[in-house]
Amino acid sequence: MKYLSTRGGMVPQPFSDILLEGLATDGGLAIAQHYPQVSAETLEQWRGLSYDQLAFEILSLFIDDIPTEDLRALTQAAYNPDLYVGDAMVPVKPLQGQMALLGLSQGPTLAFKDMAMQFLGQVFEYVLEKRDSRINILGATSGDTGSAAEYALRGKSRVNVFMLSPNGRMSAFQRAQMYSLQDENIHNIAVNGVFDDCQDIVKQLGSDLDFKQSMQLGAVNSINWARIAAQVVYYFWGWLRATQTSDQKVSFTVPSGNFGNILAGHIARQMGLPIQRLVLATNENNVLEEFFRTGIYRPRSSENTYETSSPSMDISRASNFERFIFDLVGRDSEQLNALWQQLADQGYFDLSHLLPKFEEQYGFVAGQSSHADRLQTIAQTYKDTGVLIDPHTADGVKVAAEYLQEGVPMLVLETALPAKFSETIEAAIGQPAPVPAHLQHLNDLPQQVVVMDADAAQIRAYMEQHV
Ligand SMILES: *Cc1c(COP(=O)(O)O)cnc(C)c1O
């Protein structure tokens, strides 16, 4: 298996060579040369596998430059049940009728990003060890990505993590989660500014090629291919739990921001997993919902991106979307380049002539929700089923209800546990969300964070002193 760039300007490379990179050399995104096909017989054979075994089977279809036994050890370490709360690592939690949650948030930071990041941490360490090299991760976070990355990379001797977060703008729980890590290789930097200021500094330092090279700068952001590949696994897992026979179809609803999570669903479907619909749910930041409704993709500026109560979806320029468009235009890099040129020139592109394909060929439909919808959905779901859901998952449940079909199970991806967003839970049901027992003392732990101004030069100097 080799990887191409969506923009067509990269010599095909094996998995380990694209692992540590952000964008491809031509500015595009790495993508598998073809999608491996999984037959009905193979699906049946996979029914009895544990999560780590299933992860091994699926990831070995995408990764052929790591010896089998090593890849097995990496998946075992990433998907060790001790790292996940509850009895089943990825439980299916029934709601009402055909609707159920796919519980992806039982990992160390209580959000679905752990599912991919835990594998990324293992495979990073492995490849760096093999190459006798080191890497310094520079990232920006508004909450979930940064903590999932830090928990996956803590204590790894060949990796330093420098994570910028907007000072005073994350929830108390998210702050405690990140800043209480005492590992020497984890550096939390709270920047006096907003998330975009953090992001700008990462871009600015990353575009300084000398610095990038001398610091062996790397990224773990949502365009990382290993994260996408690891996310494909749980679509298979969910389908295997929700069906008895291989001719049954399942629909998935995915609360979406950067289009990373649902892209993995698209890939699973292209691999032959019997998925009926992929339902994309957005909050008020509905650029993607608008695309699937109209065929017009018009990203917004950060000034026009609302701050909502499902903050991890407050994104108006979905970084993984290009990979889907690549497939949609028949994997024609020339067309793709022309579309991205249009985006740069006129701020949008129009694929409305392909509208019928979205659902017929790819299963995609979309919907959006508002703050009031989230509160109502959290309260109603709790009242009807006793299950408490987080605001992002609530965006999913609200939209999923609009796309139910007779006889087709609907799995809504649970992207975070409610404890992470307790303020909104309280607004919805009048009481805070329960905190898992092992995290109840999180707030009492000492915190390690340096506060700095939004000044790239200062942050650069800090990094140079701390590698
Ligand atoms: C990251 C995140 C999302 C959005 O996922 P994408 O892969 O960016 O589409 C949704 N919900 C939560 C809780 C998240 O952390």
C-alpha cells in the first residue's frame, strides 16, 4: 500500500514515510492509493475479535511496512482495555427504537480522539525508534485534541509536546486534564489570546523552514493519516455489534468539525462495509451541512465562526474535506487543484451538478442543530432513556432522528462524555454531569503551565530552551 497526495504532486510513499508529515510536499493531503476491499466472508470472520484484534486486521490493510508481529504489539498497547473506562472498550449504548450510541469516549481524556491518538502515540514511538530520530510536536488546541495528544505521548522519550491553548478559555475540566500532567516531555503553554492566535503561531513557526528542520517539528493534527486509518476501525466494530448477518446495513451519524471522523466512515463504506447512510451533523457552524444540501462549499473566516456550546465543532474550514472531494471528483488531481484555486480566488466552489451522487453513491446526508436543540435533546434523551449525552453527541442525536429508516439501525457516534462539558449539562437538566470515579480528584492536582503572550518569537525561544 502506497500513499498519494490529493494534489497529484507527490511520489507514492509507504505508510511510515507519511506518518510524521503534516501536509504533503505539494500542499495536498496523503491518501491511500486504493481502498482495500473487505468481503462478506471476512466480515463474518471478524465478529468474534476483540477491539485490538480488529484494529490489527484493519490497520494491516493500510500499513504494510511494519512487520506483522510489531503491528500486533502496537495495536495491543493502544487498545489495552485498562486504558478505557467501563467493561466494554467501545460499547453500543441503546437509546430508543433503532437508535444507539457508539461509545467512543471511554479513553483517557473522555473524547473519541483518544481512539486514534492512542494508536498514533504507539506508532510514532515505534517509527522514531527504528529511525533513531526524535520529534517535537507543536500544536494548538481549544481542548480535546491537545489533551488526547498529550495523554498519548506522555513519557515517550523521543517526543516533546508543546501545546498552545488559549489562556482562560477552556473548561475547568479540560484545563485540569491537560495541565495536571507532570511528564517532562509535556509542555503546556497558555497563550494570552484566543484559539486562532494559538493556531497562527503554530502556522508561523511551522512555515519557518530552518526552524522546522532544526527542531524536527511535527504535527498530530486531524489531517494525520494514521489518525484517519485508526478511526476506520470503529465503524467496522459498530457494524459488527449492530448486525447478525453480512447483508444487513447500518447508518451512522457523526457530529462533525474537521471532517476527520466522518471521513473514516466514508473510507469504511468504500472498503465494502454495508453502511446505508453517513449522516453528517453540524452545529450553527454549518458550512458542511450547507455543502451536502446545496453542493456549494463556502468556508467562513474565523470572525464568522460562532462560539457554541459544542465547541469542538466550531470549525468553518474542515481540514479533511479535501480527501472526500478527491474521491467525489473521481480522484482527478487536476480537477481538485482547480477547485482549490477557485476557493482561493472567489471564496467558494460549486459542485451542485454532483448533488445526486452525494447520497446515491456515497450515502451522505446532513443536518444541523442549535444551542436550544442541544439543550432540548440532552434533556429529552435523559428523560426518555436515562442516558446522559454531551453537547456534541446531542448535535448527532438531534440530526439522526431526522434520518431514521425502518429496519436500519442508527449508530450515533458518542464523541465525548458529558463530564467534559458540565456547564451545558447543568443548563439542560439542572444538575452537573457525573465525573468518572478515577477523575474525581483531578481538580485537586497541581497544574503545570506557563503563560505567555501571543508572540511567536517568545514561544520559539521557549521551545529552543526546552528540547
Ligand atoms: C474533534 C471533535 C469533534 C469533531 O470531529 P472531526 O473529526 O473534527 O469532524 C466532535 N466532537 C468532539 C467532542 C470532538 O472532540
